[in-house]
Amino acid sequence: MSSSPADLVRAFHLAMGLDARSTPTAVAPELAAHRGELLAEEAAEVAEVSVEGPLDKLAHELADVVYVAYGTALVHGIDLDAVIAEIHRSNMTKLGPDGRVARRADGKVLKGDHYEAPDVAGVLRRQGWAPEGSGAPVADEVA
Ligand SMILES: [Mg+2]
């Protein structure tokens, strides 16, 4: 069995009768808010153990964040693996052609002259997303 987060979380949602969509979709505000709260809870739990640990608790809470994030993506019909690939593509453009990395004093990698922002909307459109007001045809309108 695949151990990718997307596959594992999909199996969980199907087993538990939770929402799972395959096309990027705006969901009911109550459901969207619920998913946001779940993720905020898990992110807060990461913050609680980030400094003091212990390390197993940090690992647990980090995994919870990823699991819930994948679940939220699934509820909204987003292929999160594809979005992460686009974020990675963009992040790698922070590396200059000379192989140098510009850093802030705290170590954060900065955007250089060759930086390309991620096109997340483009990724979602390729997954079938038709944002409201875009004029893009929805399934019912396609002849
Ligand atoms: Mg947790």
C-alpha cells in the first residue's frame, strides 16, 4: 500500500465517511471553517512542543498538521501533491544562477532576482478549478 500522505488521508476520509472531492471546489462555509479550526489546533500543538519537545511529541504534532492539511485539501478537492510540487519549483528559483543563496540575518532564504512566484491558481485550473467570476465554463455549461 502506498504510504503517501494523500493516499493515507484519502483512505481515512473514506473509512470515516468524511468529505472527499476530486475537483477543486468551494465548500460550505461551515465545513471550510471547521477544517480551518482543525488545522489551527494542530498548528498550535506544534508551537507548544517546538522548543521544549520532547522530540516524539514534536514529530507527532508535525504529522498531525500534515495529515489535517492533506485532509483539508481533500475536502476541497485539491491535489495537494501537485501544489507542493509547484511551491517547490518556485522555491528552487531562490537559488541564483551562481549557486548562491541570499539569506536574512535569521537564516531565512530570501527571494533573489531570478525568483519565480508559484502559480497555484494555474495548478488548480489544471485540476479542473473554475473560480467564481472567471467566466470559465463549469461542467454543466460545456456543450
Ligand atoms: Mg495533534
